[in-house]
Amino acid sequence: MPIPGHIDPVPVPREVTPRADGRLDLIGLSRAQIATIFGEAGLDAKAAKLRAKQVFHWLYHRGVTEFDAMTDIAKTMRPWLAERFVIGRPDVVEAQVSNDGTRKWLLRTADNHDFEMVFIPDATRGTLCVSSQVGCTLNCRFCHTGTMRLVRNLTPGEIVGQVMLARDALGEWPRGSMAGLDFDEPDDGEDAADYTPDGRLLTNIVMMGMGEPLYNFEHVRDALKVVMDGEGLALSKRRITLSTSGVVPMMARAGEEIGVNLAVSLHAVTKDVRDEIVPINRKFGIEELLQACADYPGASNSRRITFEYVMLKDKNDRDSDAHELVRLLRQYGLPAKVNLIPFNPWPGAPYECSTPERIRRFAKIVFDAGISAPVRTPRGRDIDAACGQLKTAAERKSRAEIDRLAEEKQAALDQV
């Protein structure tokens, strides 16, 4: 295995930390995996398959967190489940809401590692920015997350748990009774016709949070398969985007085994500049990366590859950079969209954001060449939730300080 470092930061694989009580967390597991562990726990094959189907529905479609809420499972069976299994969620250390409605959560794993997720509401969609690792060692110089050390990969359960927690917070699990829809348990008096799925606020997922998803490929793949399962969270692969800084060897597998939309953190069009701001370019160069994009399974004019391009003053924002970007995309025949991202500042950042006039000029050059080049509106800057700003507050504030600041804020509000 390659040695972890600035250019090839592959973390050592790590198993899920066992719970002190010996119970197994079901979140992140597929129906087949749940059936297997039910069988290992003592159920016969037929019963294990039936219970797995029921439990999977309650976990991922209904969002319950207690086995007692699973009304179509016999009451005598529920204690058996509760003794052996648990329905987990990441621990919320801190939740913030931006002036523009963006929400950011500082989350904690069962073994006390912190990471973040962000929800961005818009008029026609709601996008959850999901983390794949605790920290990151890609060291992209414009990115605050890149200044953190890499702690470990997140597990499938910790990745899926972010989606579950967001739906908890948004209050969008279906309401109503499931009783009467299965003959295993008698009707408890509620009308099964009341069971209706509410409208969704969370419509899209982007794997653009902390970490490089393709350096945690198996866990990200398994988590997204659970998210896309039609019997559970049922989010279409067309509403999920995976962003990579250019882990070329894993890109084809991502297209074949996951099949979601691809976004690439390009950010520069010359070797010298990209070597500086996206160091993985020293291992997988621009030409190799763009060829992998051209070969990405499923890429087409209806499913364009998104190229992310952060606008850095006097670094990558010249007219010549825009023209070279157009030339490269045409050379490789890429069905492309370019997201121009105004640089989001953070303390100690070595760059400044390009001026609005320069960004408009850059966008016009790309657009006039027939390539979509929207300028991303910064969201959540006031709570450090914007692109490139994620870095766990735990490195700056202790839990006691977080609690104290929350109390002071509430006291100030009470005095208003």
C-alpha cells in the first residue's frame, strides 16, 4: 500500500469501532447485510430475510430510531432486536444556521472524532454536502479542510447517518401508521390510509464535504447504494454528485459501481499552478485526469461532468486561463459544465478572491465558447460553511466552550 502523504494520502483501512455494549449499529447496512447478521444472530433463513426487509423499510423509509416503533413486527420480536442491535445517528456537537438559511452541523463519531456536514436550501432544491473522511490530507492550498490532518475514513454507517440526521432535522420522514399493512401484527387502531410521504426538502446529495471520496471508495460506494435503494431513502443517482480532486485510478470504478454524477476539482489549467494549489496533480496530471473524465461511464450531454474552478486573484483567473480551459475541454470532447467558485476566505489563507469583474469576464469567455459557466453564489460564509471552509470547530473550541458560548447566546437573546 502507498505510504500516506501529501500527494498520495491513502489512509490505512479501519474497521468500525465496536460498541461497549456489544450491540451492532444497523445504519449503513443493506438489506442483504441485515439478513446475514440476523441469521448469524439465530434466525432461520426465511425469518431473517423477512425481518431484514421490514427493518430496512423502517430504518431508511420511515426513519425510526427505536425498534418499538416498528409496528408490523411482533411485539415479542422487538426486545430481541433491541438486545442485539442499535439504530444509530452521529452525535451533534453543534448546529448552526446561516443568515441565508444554510445549516451546518459539527458531528461526532462513536469513537470521538469530529466532522461536518452542510445543508444548502434553494428555491427548487435542497442539497446536503456530505463528508467522507475525518479530515483530509490532499492539502489543496485554497481549502481550509486541507489544513487538517487525516484521522480516518468514515464508515458507511457514518456516511448514511449524515443523510438520516439531516432528514431528522428537516422533519421530512413519512407520517402515519403502518399498522394493518402486514399480517404479522394486528392493527393498533390507526388508519393505514394515513401513511403518506411528505414533500422532500432534501433533494440532492453532493459528496463534497470533508475528505476525498475516492480515497474511501468502498465505504462511499456502499453508503450511496443504501441511499439509492428504492425501498429506502430512494434518492436517484441523478441527484447525487461525487466530487474528486483527481484520483484517476478510481474514477472508472466510481462510474461503473456507483454511477452517480461526477464533479472534478480542476481549479487550474497549467501544470505549475495546479501542482501548487492541488498537489495531487503531481501524481495524476491534467491530461491524465481529463482522459479519465472522457472515459467516465455514463458521461453525456444529458449527464455532463462538472468542473469546479475556484477563482483566485492573479493566480488562475486570467483571460488566457479561460481560453486554455476551453481548449482543454474541447480537445478531450468533454460534455462539461464549469462551476466558477468565488474563493471563500479563511484565517491564514494564502490567496484572495478574484474581483467580480474578473470573474464575469472569465465566465463570459467560457460561456461564449458554448460551455455553461455559472458563477456559484457563496452560501453559509458567516458560519464557515461555504466551499473550502469546512474545518471542524473542535480544533478551535472545546465542547465546554461550545456549551458556554451557546448559553451566552441564549442569555443574550432572552434579554432582547
